[in-house]
Amino acid sequence: MQRDTAIFDLIEKERARQTHGIELIASENFVSEQVMQAMGSVMTNKYAEGLPGKRYYGGCEVVDLSEQLAIDRAKELFGVEWVNVQPHSGAQANAAVMLAVLQPGDKILGFDLSHGGHLTHGSPVNFSGKLYQPSFYGVEQETGLIDFDKVVETARREKPKLIICGASAYSRDWDYKKLRAAADEVGALLLADISHPSGLIARGLLNNPFDHCHIVTTTTHKTLRGPRGGMIMMGKDFENPFGLKTPKGEVRMMSSVLDGAVFPGTQGGPLEHVIAAKAVAYFEALSDDYLTYVKQVQLNAQAMAKAFVEKGYNIISGGTDNHMMLIDLRSKGLTGKLAENTLVKADITINKNMVPFDDKSPFVTSGMRVGTAAITTRGLKEGDMSRIVELIDTVLVNNDSESKITEVRKDINNWMQDYPLFAY
Ligand code: PLP
């Protein structure tokens, strides 16, 4: 077969882009060589509808072992009783949970997208807002913090069947206990979507959702540093409170309802190459090296937040507990769009982001979101954060000066040579 040089040339260009620049997109990371190898392996050739030991295809003996390893390692990593490692993505994991526990038209309560929530938590442009009836809670304008007592009040008023906590752009920790009490009071289930901070949660650096939340979903590619994908977990399995009984009149356990909601409910064949790579990522996340890594992610985020504040930037909530922060650029007279488009010219990647009570459209926005998961994998330490902030500030202040931006880009490209990225 003739080599597809068009695509492989582009892959080389993308490798160069990732290598030369500073990656600050809070949802991104760099996987290890062995995670990459597992993803690009012969496991991609295998169909394996079903679960380990219960498949609809022959020849699954090997992938059964690999998927079981992924499950066992995830259970150990998060200290949970039940896991499904098959969701193709975070959105798929949330779709499966909602299919499992809700009927169309049921009420859900989630964190407002424009305050830092995710599309799959009830946005009108997403299945979750189209199929179900969403209501939302947000942050307080003065503090940038979620007032959990107010969330409880909203739950009492709205009486949702599912309360969703977790965010794409919230830099503080969650009061899962209070939310569970609210869920119990109104007869709702509590779902935590820990996609962003799951690596920090796994290693005990943030509050543990499993003690309080009925169901937990995560992506596997953010702070967890695995392949792109999703996962559903339960600290403890329980009887499905809303579901139909089995033909024998027994109540089904939630684990079996959730398994069925992933396949055949929302997906076909699992991506066994990605599941193998998830297993590798969990193996790595159980190591001492990874604990050192997530601690450094947090230290770097705190050092970066401090450096931004010292330069007069307005960080929503004033700081961070996790790996990210959301910056309101209005006090600097900038938009998120301008910041994103200008910084990329200097090989710094961030994303524009709505800030709470934003007066601009999602295509422009007043904010930018930055995170430290990727640069920490690269080897940068808290002492490097003020230099990064200095470079960002220089570019933003001189956003109309091509020569200044070029100067910063050269500086960054030289600096990043000290942090080689890919051995593969
Ligand atoms: N949930 C949250 C909180 C997220 O931040 C994201 C992704 O950014 C998702 C779900 C969706 O994950 P994916 O892009 O893998 O579908």
C-alpha cells in the first residue's frame, strides 16, 4: 500500500507544534510512550461487544484480560466497587448515565455552562438539554464561588431527578456531602462528573466524591493522563430506585443498568485499543511518580494563579484548588478571543472561555482558561510559572506588535528545547 504522506506529514507538523510551544489548555495533557503504543496497537482490530467473559464475538480471550485489567486497576486507583471503562468519551459516559437513570422529560439540575459547567449537564444545544428538563445553579457574582446552600435551595424548588456536580472551568473544590443531603431530600440521584480533576481526586488531593455521589463519570485524558476516553464508576453499587424490575420481579442493580446503558444503550463495540491504553494509564497513575506529578500540577497551578494576581489579572474566585484557573480579562480591556488568537502566535495555547455573568458571546468571551496538567508533564516546576505569566502578559500587552510577539515566540521555542517531549 502506498504511504499516506499527506496525513503523516500533518502528524509531524502537529508533533512539532506540541513540542515547540507552551500548552496551557486545561483539558489537555501529554500521554506516555506506553499509553501511545497501546493506543496504536493491534487491539484496534478487535470487535468485542459485551463485557469481559460475556461477549457477542469470538476471539475475545485476550481483550477480555486487557479490559479486566483496566477495570481492576481503575477500581484500585479510585477505591471503588464498580467501573465501566468502555465509554468512548466523557460526553458518552454522561449520556449513558442519563439514559440509565432518567426518562425523557425528567428534570435535571446542573452547573451553568456559562459559569463553568459542561455542555452535557443540560445545555439546550446538547442531548442533555433537549431530552431532559434542565435547571441550573451558578457561582456568586462577588466571590466567584458556588454557594452550596443556594444549590440546596434550588434543588428543593426544582425537585430534579438527577443533580449533576462537576465542571469544565471551576477552580475550587466541591461540597459533595451537602449535595448528597439535598439529593436525598428531594429523591434525586447525585452524579459527579470529575473529568477535569480526576487525577487529583484519585490520589487524594481533593475531596472524595465516592463517599457521597451515587455515580461518578470522568474523562481519561485530562489530569488522569490517559488516552482520550470516558469511564463510569460507583463507590458502591445500589438498587436502581427508578428502574423497571426484571421479568422475575427483581429490582436491577445500578451496575447492570449502567452497563446496559453503555452497550447496547448508547454505544456499539468498545475501543479495545483505547481500553488497553486506559489500563496503562491507570497502572501509571497508581505509581509514586504519578503522585509526585499531581502534587506538582497543583503547586504549579497555585504558583501560576499567584503570578497572575500579582500582575493585576482577575482570577475568578481569586485562586485555585485544582489544576486550572479562569481569568476575567475585562479589567485588562481584552476579550478571550483576542487573547487566544494573539497568544497562539507566540506558541502559547490557551482557550477563550465565558466567565460568570459574561456580557460577550461564546465566540468572543471575556475570559481565558489555563491549566497546568500538560506543562507539568513536560517537567516545568512552580519556579517556572512566573516566567510563563510574564511571557503571557508581554504578548497580551503588546497584542498589536508582531515584532514583540515574535521575540516571545523565539524565547519560548528556545526554552522548550530544554524540555524534550516525545521519545516516540
Ligand atoms: N465533562 C466535563 C466536565 C468536561 O470538561 C468534558 C470535556 O471537556 C466532558 C465531560 C466531555 O468529554 P469529551 O470531550 O471526552 O466528550
